[in-house]
Amino acid sequence: MEQDAKDTRSPMEHLWAPWRLAYISAERPQPKSDRCFICQGLEEDDDRKNLIALRTPLSVVLLNRYPYNNGHLLVAPRSHKATLADLEVPELLETMETLRRMISTLDSIMHPDGYNIGLNLGVCAGAGLPGHLHWHIVPRWNGDTNFMPAIADTKVLPQSLDSLYDLVRSQLQP
């Protein structure tokens, strides 16, 4: 009887997301002003256009224009601050409470199996907007990856940003 060959697989699984390369490697357009897109959106009076789903006194929630998955949200302090040390305790606490509230909201409308939640600090860590802290909430479902990204260089998102915006906003209304 042949002995079992030693399992040489890595204990870590990798999530390949080649559809993101176009975003990562794209030349960044020059901003129309020195303001970041979060601050610009907060200054304007058009939350739908800026995909702002919720404003609290110290935090803001936006839909991600370049989502990793359906329901991808950004939670940020309203003030333009680049590091955790820059945040006052009330800003940090309210931002974390808002993050928790948005997970509950996504649970009720999308029923994901889990989440990836992260904060990218610095350009080398993946921060596309390094000057304004923001946390990503990415809903995940068992089996939410498929052959489309690998074969067709296409990520399938089953819902438009407009539709998701309306759904999230309707859940946040008192």
C-alpha cells in the first residue's frame, strides 16, 4: 500500500481579485480641488450623487463607487484626518458605532454570511484615499466568487448603486 504523500498545500487560502488591477494600476485623475471625495461630498447638498447613505454628527457612510462586492460601504469620520491618532475619542467612538449600525443594516437587507471589514493606513497598505480615514465593509456570501473574474475578467455585481442606495437609505429612515 502506498503511503500518503505529504500535503504540501499552504494552510492559507488566497482570494484572487484580478478585476481590481485596472483600478489599482489606473492613472489617478487630478482632483478638481484639493478636497477629497468624502469632504467634497459632505460639502455638497446632493447625497444621492455623492452616494452618501448616512450623515451623523461625527461620521459619514458612503457606497463604494468601485465595490469589491454588492453592498460595499465606506464608513469615515466627517473630519478629514489621516491617522487614528488624529481622531478625538468621540469621533472614533461614533465612527465605530456607525460601522456597527451599518453591519446591522446590511444584515437586515442583504443577509450576508460574513464580512470583510478593514482600514487601509497609507498608500503602501492599499489606501486609495490616504488623507481621510475610512473603513470598508464588504458583505460576503459563501460561494460569492465564481469563474467570471478568472475567465471573463468580469466581476458580477447583482445590484446597481442606485438600487442599493435606495435600499440602504430606506432602512436608515426612522
